[in-house]
Amino acid sequence: MKGLVSRLRVSNLFWEGDTFAPELDARDLRAFEERLRRTSGQFSLALEGPGGSVVLARDKYGSNKLFFAIREDGTIEVANYISDLQDRGAPFGAILSVPSGHFTHIDPVRRTLETRRHHDLANRKPADPSLTAIAKEIRAALELWFGRMARQFKDREICICLSGGLDSSLIAALARRHFPHVAGFTYGFVAENHPESEDVGYAKRVGAHLRIPVDFIPATGDDIVGVLDDAIVGGQDWRDFNVHCAIVNELIGRHLAAHPSAFGRKRLVLTGDMMNEIMADYTPIRYGGRDYYSLPKVEMDQLRLILIRGLDAGDREIGVFHRHGLDAIQPYGLVVDEYLKVNGEHLKGDVVKQRLCREVGGDIIPPFVLDRKKVRAQIGTSAQPTGILPTLVESGRDSTWMKKAWCQRFGVASEADLNRFVRAGCYRFATSYPQARVERGYHIG
């Protein structure tokens, strides 16, 4: 397309109803918007708009990132990775994003830009508000989507990021029902005289129960530090929780890239990610007299919407895996509407997630997982904190260090500029054509 340079290289894995990766035409914006509302999955699109303009569109929850920069001559450059635009010469101040659940229409001749929403996130009101009825809807939706994925990817080896917890175990159990070739992969911190982590032990038990092989991916403190830069670049974020999660996926991604499929097939990674946001299942972690991963103190219904909207920024899953040539899908991202029917009153209970998982998948989740207390892979057990968070904090690589490292890596002039790039959990975006000034041949907003 004239005036468009695309470096979009993350796979678009999305559906319109039962149709996988439908052909979308943006030359009629009204019809295009209607079709976007019917899509589910992950995509970042750059299409011809009316009159030779350009339309950029991004999926509902921001799984696929979509950045762009506009050159002085009107050329629009798009990419999934910030670094790809910078490699072409775009200064950091010129890089903008299409927000999740939106499309952006750019006419470089008329110098106009409009960003419009195609998906509105809100809590859903169920016909029957009982947890049992909602759980039945969730299970039906999960089975529907795993059936769709199985029809599309039946020849792939399915790789499960398996922690042995509720979220990943349900994904593994559903994959085992729908796909012929499934394998699990679990990360674990290792050090001298250090016992096997609880996650690794449970992941192996889940694999044995479901009759799927599980590869253990060990990582020392040096290994964790060694992948930190790639986790920051591929994860496209500096905030400690997202970086720590990206490190786990960077370790798994490197392992998968270095060890070919035992089934001799192309791989598709399935993760249990997004459930923490959907169910607001986060708690701060105390280490060294300080709280990490703190959350705003708001009502539960509001908190989960904030967390889901915050998925716009940070690429700890899809972006990290794709840099290793791996497609990845977050299945819980396909059933967000069903999970949002579980309201704040349901979420107030201490064991509501265990109860919901029992209702949704008690017949397929290994029984010993249903009663397991949550453990975060980034820190291990509270009795013996080890792993990513302690390793980085003790080496001086805390959140302040990560901000400075991000600024240095991406050529950001100051932390203030960095903070303007991510606001309220969203990457910087534009509502009008950027015309403040031109720098190195690019428009700065």
C-alpha cells in the first residue's frame, strides 16, 4: 500500500464467528467497525482505508501490540515492536500506539487522524447470577473455543506453560481433551542446596495425571539476569511485575527454540495468562520489608476492569514468545465476557477462585490442584523466597533500575518522558494528527 511501511510480524490469530483470520476490508469504515465488534482473538492490522488512507486496528484486549510513526512525507510505519520502528530511525517521541479495542484512521494527505473504539469493556449481567450457572456458561464457552482452535491448529504441537496452578492446569486439561499432541513446560529456580520448587512438583504431577510429558526448564540466578534485557525489550515494559513474568516466558521461549518438537510439528503455545486480571487475582508480595506488585485500593469490580484495560501496555506473553518464532494464544482472553459475569460480590470470598474452578472444570482438573494455595513463580514459597524477584532485587535491579535501563535501551530522554509513554496502563496514543514538530524526519505529537 502506498505510504505504508509495515513491519507487523506477530501472527494474527483471530476469528469472526467460526471463520479464522477473516479478510477485513476497511474502505467502508462503518461496515469495518461492525465486523470488528464480531471478532475475537489477537490481531494488529494495517489496511487501506477510504480514499487511499490507512486504517490500523487492534484486538479487544491488546494482546497484539500495534505501534506506528508518521514520517514528514506522510509515510506511515507500523510494527508490533517499538524496537522495530526505532531500527528504521523513528525517535521515541514519534512512536504512538493504537489502543486496545480501537482502530485509528489516518489520512496523511489531509493530515487527519481519528481514533475510535470498536469494543467497550464492561461487567456483564448474567441471566442467572448464581456461580454455578455462570460456571456452566464459562465451561461451554471454553469448550467452544478449544474446539475452534483444535479445528484450526490440529496439526500443531500444543505447548502449555504449566505452573501446576488452577489456571494453567485447566488450560492443560482442556488441551488434552481437544488436541492429539500436547506437552507441558515449567520453569523452576535452581541453586545449590535448593529444593525443587513447589510449582515444578505440581506441574509434574499435573502432567502425570493428564498423561502429557512435562519438560523442566531450570534457571539459576545468572540465567535470570542473563535474559533480563531480552525480557525488557520483548516485553515492551519496565514495570517489575510484567518484567518478572516476561523473564519466565523468555526462559521457556529460549528452551522451545533450542529443543525441536518431540512430535516433529510446528508449535503453538497456550498460556493461562489474563486470568489474574479477569479475576483480579493479585496480592502484593512482601520481601525484604517492602511490598511488591501493589494494587490500587478500589472496589473489586472496578479493579478488574482497571487490570484488564492495563493489558494494553506490556507484552510479557505474545511478544516474548513470538521473538522466538512461536505463536501463542491466551485462551482466557477468548472468554472474558463470560468471566466478567462473576461479579464483585462473588469475588469477595477467600476461596472463590477455587470454588469457581471446581464448578467450571472439576471433572477434568486434577483434584490435588483444586485445593492448592497459590504460589507465584517469581518468588516461590513465602517460607523460602527465591527466584526472580529476590535475585533481581538483591542484585540492585529493582523497579527504579528497570526504569533507567528502559530509558537507556530505547533512547528515552528522561523518566518523565517514559511515564508519559504509559499512562493509566495504556501506551501513548493520538486523537489528532501529530504536528507539534518534526524530529529526524518524523512527526512528534
